Amino acid sequence: MVIKKIPLRVIKREFLQFFSIMLLVAIATMTYTLFAVSMQDIDYNYEMFKNKYNQEDGNFITAKEVDIKLLQEKFKINVEQRLFTNVQNDHFTLRVFSVPKEINKPYIEKGTMPSKGEILIDPAFYKKHKLKIGSVLTIGRQNFKVSGIAYLPDYFYIIKNDQDLLPDPEHFGFALMNEDEMRRLFNIFPVHYYCFKGKVENIDKFKEFLNSNWGLLKFVQRDQNPRIMYTEIKVKNAKNLTLPLSLFIILVSSFILFIVMRRVINTMHAEIGTIYSMGYTQKDVLKVFMRFPLYIWLFGSIFGVVLGVIEASPFAQFYRSYFTLPKIKSILPWQHIFVAILLPAIFIFLSGYLAIKNFFKLTIVQMLHGVDEIKFGKLPSIKFFDRFEFGTRIMLKYGWRHIGRELILAVGIIFSTILMMYGMTAKDSIVTAIERTYEKNFKYNYLYFLNSSSAHPEIKLKATSEPYNLLSFDIEGTNLSITIYGIKNNSNMIKLYDEKGKEISVSSELIITKPLASKLGIGEGDKIKLKNKFTGKEYTLKVKKVANLPVGNNGYMELESFNKLFGYSSGEYIGIFSKEKLEIPQSLIFESYTKSEHLNTIKASAGDLSKTIGVMALIAAVLALLIVYVLSTLTLNENKKNIGILKMLGHSERSIFKMILGFNYISFFIGFVAGIPLSKITIDGLMSTVTKDIDFAISLDLSLQSVLSTFVILLLVFLISRFLARQKIARVMPVEILKGQLD
């Protein structure tokens, strides 16, 4: 049938326009395939690893050695001791563990279990430091050979401290060593670390028993462990983002296809009328014109799926290395492949059908003569527009005439702004917030966390150091915890300020951080109910002030008031803030780190974050370019006759472009301006979702730099699309328009 050739002929004639729609469909399909396939791969291997290698249900650290047999018999759980110590090198810190036997068993990806004089290294540290099997590392003044690469099911997210935001394999990693060698090499262990597996019926009673018998220093259940939960949260968030992101692109593609189909049919009214008059039925014509969405769907979805599957493996590998997840088995989830292919078809075929449905209501005579939608006389008559000069008046009328397209353009810019702004802000705000906090609020250079709370007469504090005490509490009615610090009145180490920048003095009442207040939805004067994580004792505290501190689920009180309230003797403390390095016996230190070390970790991690931001910015820019270009060329194609007439009347190409597409600039700026507050709402919503069940919070604010950077990139993309579309005006010849009129 000859008429079957019409779609391919039209697509060939307007190739860039249809190709752009195909690319939008391909991007949507690729996005879904990429995230769905890679996340399923990661999720499958994660579940296999944690089950097969016996991931812990929790861990705890005590000041004294625990009677494991007594604990197992009393609470019906499996408990295993794990020796550990931090070994400081000139450029990095290694956390050395004894090789686990039953709980948190290691998965060895490469190499063998360590024998005498050997260690296993985590894959991120191994790769970053360009190690090989047989490489030598010095630990405790003794050389050890690297026997292989190991993964631990409780150390997916390899951070040194629970408060760290991102892994930093350049400065921190873990190693596994035989227990006998560890005991020989490090004969003093200031604290005792245990993992447990099994359900504890009464967790408060369990913690109270540990604390009363062996001095509980830290207790972490699986669902509160950032080294485990950050992985689950990020994979879950990536899964939740997949469908909405893909659907948005598909819906935009479908709407643009609907407009294009309407235009194609309108410009081919005579041909369709002739086909009708020759005896072809409505069904024959429908079959022909439904080939447009068919070709777009087939090319776009298949191309997108192929790209998605190809990129899924390296993308999954990137995620696995970021979270230190092993790939135990390769999978290809076919159900997601079919969804990726079929999902665009629903919207694309529907938009194609709706575009040609109304045309069949016309008579053959109306089809032959056509119903010209683009005439100056039919432009809407709005008196407000009459006050402007001719060119501006026509521009405003064209924009109002095609307000649906302008809305789609604005929505596309809003979406691109949100996507790009999120990427920019995630990097800038995290680094800026941490740096500002450690410069303005935290004045110490060294932090020491000791293995017991007492007056510590064996430690001589300097004038440049201050003691502190702390306790962790569960917040009633939530899954959140708060760490309350008892600090010196008029402390020189911790400075707290309110929203107006006025310094807050610590007292007997509680001061909490801004992100925690936001999470809980409370403010000054409100009360919160707390339960001591170790003893189970309950307290109700009034919030005196909210400190403008952008990070942490923390609270602050005056030290002596803290001790009195929570049952400590006067002068007792568990840690020290110091501007200078202190000589403290290692047998007393639980944890210690420097401020510069923490800041270097954040800055180094921001480099890895930049890669993700680059991908997000690229997707946002490509989407904006395609949407603007397709809508622009569509409008120009519809107005070739009017462009030709305006050229004959002596108008320049620049003024014609302004009349036909000038309203796009208004849509662009409206979209960008609307995108800024929507970006803030989206970012706050995402951060709230990500951190709602973990003991960490951060407030991200849109910086002027991120707003300007996003604007410059999107404006550049917009101008490029303008330039490409403007070439079409130069190719419109008035002579051809006149010939068309005579024909």
C-alpha cells in the first residue's frame, strides 16, 4: 500500500524533530533500565551477602571483658568477640580487626585468608593505594603482606566515625589479621568489641545488664548502624527515584509527540482528504498514522534499553565500590527490561491516537480544504497586548495561543533546574556546612573519647583543653536518637549561636541543633521525652534554645548540670576537647581524631560526589536542550507561511524570531525562577527522607553560587537550542511560500 510510505517520508523530511522525540523516549527508557537493572543487581547481591555471611544484628563495646557464655545463656543469642585497634600511618588510618569466625564472616574476592605475617585489605583502600597481592604494609612497626581483598557484611559503608558523611579510602580503610597475631602485636586493648546475632526480646534489659556488669560504652543495633543502613537507604532511594524520573520524561515526550502529530495531520489535510475520496477507510488512515508513534516507540525504547543494559553493569560496579559491596552473582532482571520497553508504549500510542481522533470528525470537504489553525486573524484578541509595539504584541499573542507548549517548556526547565540544583547543592552545602561548623562552632583541634567516665586524676588537662561528658538517648515516639554533650560553661571549644548570630550560653537546660529541631518539628520551649540508651531510664527535657548548627542530632548542656541530672559525680568526664595534642595513655583512649583529619575526609569525598553531580547536570542539560529544541522547531514549522510573509514585508530574521519564539524566553525565566523554591522543597524532602531514621542530620541551603551556576548552564543550553532553531528561519524562502499558495 503506497500510503504506508507516508510516515517514513515525513520523518525523513523532519528528521531532527522526530529524532529529538526518539531521544527523549530513549533517555526515559535508558534511565529506567539503568537504575532498575543496576539496583536489582546490587539488592540481590546485598541480600545474598548479608544472609550467607551472617550479618550481625548489632554490636556493642564495653570497658571490661564480657562473659560471653553467661550472655549467650541468659539472652539466647550468639555473641562473638572481635579484636580491633586503629593503626595510624603518616597518611592514613587502618582499623585492624581479628578475622571473624561466625558473625560478619568476610567474603574474599581475591587472594586467600591471611596466615602468619599477612593481612586482608578492604577493596576501596586496596584500589586507592594501588596495592597488589604481596604488597607490604607496616602495622605496629611490623611489616605485613597483603594476602587478598575482603568484604565485611557490617562494613559496607567504610567510614571511620559514625558522624562521617562519606567514605574516604585515601585516608581510612580496614584490615583483617589473625587473632593470635593481634594479641601478640597489640597486647593492650583499651575497650572490648562484640557482635551479636539473634533477636533480643527486651533490648533495654539487655543494655542495662551489659552496662551494670561490664560498663557499656557503645551499643549499636543493626538498623542504627550507618555502615549498614546508609547502603540500604541509598539503594532504596535510587529505586524510588527510578519510576518518577522515567515517567516524567515519558510524559513530556508523549505530550510533545501529541503536538507534533497534530501538526503533521494539519499540514497533510489535503493528502488525507484525497485518500478518503479514493475509497480508503478511516481504519486504513488510522493504521498509517499510528506508524508515527510505532516507529518512535520502537527506536526510542529499544535503543534506550540497549544503552541502559550496557551501562547498568559499570553503574552497578560504581555503586558497589562506593558502598564496598561484592558481586557474588550476575543477574539480568528481565521483568524490568519488559517494563522499560512497554512503559513508553502506553503513553506514546495514546498520545498518537488522541492527536488524530478529532480529525476524523471532519467531512471530506473540510479535510480537502483544511482547517488552518495558524492565522493572524485567529490569534486571541486581548486588549492588554495592544499597548505594546507590533513585534512584542505578536510575540505575546503567539505565546498565549500556544500556552500549552509554553507550560511544557517551563515544566521542562523547572525539572532540569531541580535536578541540576540538587546536584550542585549536595556538593556545595555539605562541604560548606561542615567547614563552617568546624571553623565557627568547633574550635578544638583534637578530640579524645575515653573508655570510662570518671574524674581521671591520671590525666593532666592543659589550659588549652576542656573536658566533656556525653550520653546517647532514644527520642520517644521516633526512630531517632540524640547525643547530649555536657560542656564547660562559656566553653572556648564549642560555640553555639542562634539564627541571628547571637552566641548562646549553655545552662542546665537543653540546647538542640537546627536539623534535629526540624526533624522533630519542635522549637524553643517545647519538651522532648528521652530514654537512656544504656540504662533505659526516662527523662523529659525542655528545649531552651535551637542552635544554628547545620549538622548532627546533638544536644548541649552545662557540664556540672549534665552530671547532676544524669547521675554522675561532680568533675566526671568521658572526653576531652583540646587545641593541642595531649599525652594520654593508649589504654585509656576509646577513640580520637583531629579536626583537620575530619575536614580532609569531607573534602576528599567531595571529589567522588562531583562525578555523580556531573552525570545529573548532563542529564538535566540534555533534557532541557531536547525539549526546547523540539518545541521551537515545531512552532517554526507550523509558521513557515507566516515567516515567509513577514520576510516579504521587510522584517529581519531577528525580529521574526522574536515574534514567533520570543515568548520562550519568558517561559524559560518563569521555569527557572519557579524551579528555585521547588528545588529547596525537593532537597529538604529528600534529605528528610534520607535521614529520618538515622542519627544524623544536615540542613542544605541553596547557595548563590549553585543558583548562578545552574542558571548559567541552563541559559547556555537554552541559547544553543535557540541557535539551532533559528537556522530554520534562514532556510524559509518567500518564493517557495508563494509557489505553495499558487499550487
